[in-house]
Amino acid sequence: AALHRYTLDTQVVAPYDYSKAIEVAIKEFAPDKLIILGPGATLGGATAQVLIKHLWHKLQNKQDFIQQQQQEPLLLAMGLEGQRQGVTG
């Protein structure tokens, strides 16, 4: 009953703190890169903002993020063909 309630009620109607999830991921697991599964790359901007807020890999602003993505992407989106190659090799 508890699993049913959580799956079909809590997960559907309760707010999810995406920013906190990204913060915990980068602080607890210290990944070299983050992967957005998709579809597309719609969470890319929101994720980038959180990474900048926490100075991840010394990112201080949007320009730093853009420059880093052009040189050696830290954020990969499976929904983008060019970035998917970086994940699947």
C-alpha cells in the first residue's frame, strides 16, 4: 500500500527540487561530467545555472559555461547527436 501510494500519488503530485538534486550529485559524487538523458536537452539551461551557482569546475558565469562546452563539454545531453557520441564513445 505504501509503495502504491508513493508511486501513484507522491511521485505524481509532490514537487521535485531539481536544483537540490544536481547540487547533491556534484557535491557527493564529484563527477567529471553530467549526462542529461533526454528527450532533447531541455534541462541543459537549468542544469548549467545550478553548476554555475555552485562554481562547479570553476564555472562563474554563462560565458565560462559556453566556453567550457566548446572546449571540453562537462554537460552532455543524450538527446543531442553530437553530445551523445561523447557518452557512448
